[in-house]
Amino acid sequence: MSLLGKAAVAMWWSVRPEQRSEFGDWHSHEHFPERMSIPGFRRGSRWSSTTDAEGFFVLYELEQYEVLTSKGYLDRLNAPTPWSRKMMPHHLGMVRSQCRIIASFGGGVAASLATIRLSPDVGRDAELQAHLSETLAALAQQPGLTGAHLLLTDTPRTSAPTTEQQIRGKDGAADWIVLLSGYDSDAVEDVIAGRLSPSSLHAAGACENPGIGRYRLAFTMTSQDVAAV
């Protein structure tokens, strides 16, 4: 099983320690159910950084790319709840990428996740994409690993920032994103130090100094979970 759909929203941000308890309550009990009730949202997962006490990664898996510009989604983005209005100013250093899923192997939800934010060197897009697709297909079947995916940011054109964006301030965006998940954190780490290390990625056509994050699963919810309530 691959990621659940053809598009995704991938987000990284920080929450200060004094806000983390309320953040977890809001995000799990209000925000995730709200997002998963939007037509086309298939699964959401939240991950806590294992190297940064304040860091989070969140992934929404979407049925189609067009969900990103659907009325159901935009209506929610432009009408945040009072609790969302309270919490969103505490999303610090937000990087929010609206993506097409280019390659997806394996699947499910495992305990450990690595995220790699990278960009291709000039003129090496096709070479890097082919290399990553081949590499990720092989990695997803390795012992200790469960999934390997490539996402490319493709931000939809919208007329104006949404209300949620205005509350948070200007969001950053990634370019290309590699996700590697596993039930064995050591197996994930071995790949980050080897076949998907900065030097290996650079040799395959990526710019230097990719951004690598390491995470453990905090919470996940599907649209079926909301429907069952």
C-alpha cells in the first residue's frame, strides 16, 4: 500500500514547551477531525521530532491534487474555529508545502520517519527523479522499513492568502521531499547515513545541504475514523 492518494500537504513547524499540551489536545481532538471530514482528505499523521524538542511534522494525504483548491478545503482555511485562531500564532517557523505525490512505495503508518527536503541541481531534475524513484522502490522492501515516497511541491495559484495564513504570517515552502518510514529507527537512520545521505544525494543530482528531520509518530487519523464517530 502506498500513500493514500495523489497529493499531500507536508508541514514542519515548532511549538514552544508551554504550548505543547494544549496544542496536542487541539490538534488531536478538533483540528484533525475537522481536516479529515473535508472531502478528499484520506489520512493525517503528526510526528514529533526526535532531535528538536519543539519540532513537529504533519502530513495530510489527499485523494487528488484538486482537493487543494476545493471549496470544502478553502472554506475551512478561511473560517478557522476560535480554538484554531488561538493556537495558530504558536505555529513557529511554518514550512507548508502543497505537493503532488510523484513516487510512493510501501505504505502504512510506522513508528519512525525521516523527512528530507532537497532541490535538484540546475538541469538535473530528470536524473535525480529517476534515481530517487529507483532507490525508494528498493528501500521500501528492506527489513526495518515500511515506506519510501517522493513528493514535489506544486503550489496552487490562489487569489489571496487564506485567513489561516494571515493568522500565522508568511509560510515557507519546501521544494522536493523524500519521506522514509520504518518500524526500526536504526534501519531508517542507516539509510539516512548511507543511500540517502547528503553526499549520496548530491552525487545523484541534488543541491548540497538538504534538510533532514527525524521523527516518531504521535497521532494519526483517517477519514474513516471521523465517519465512525
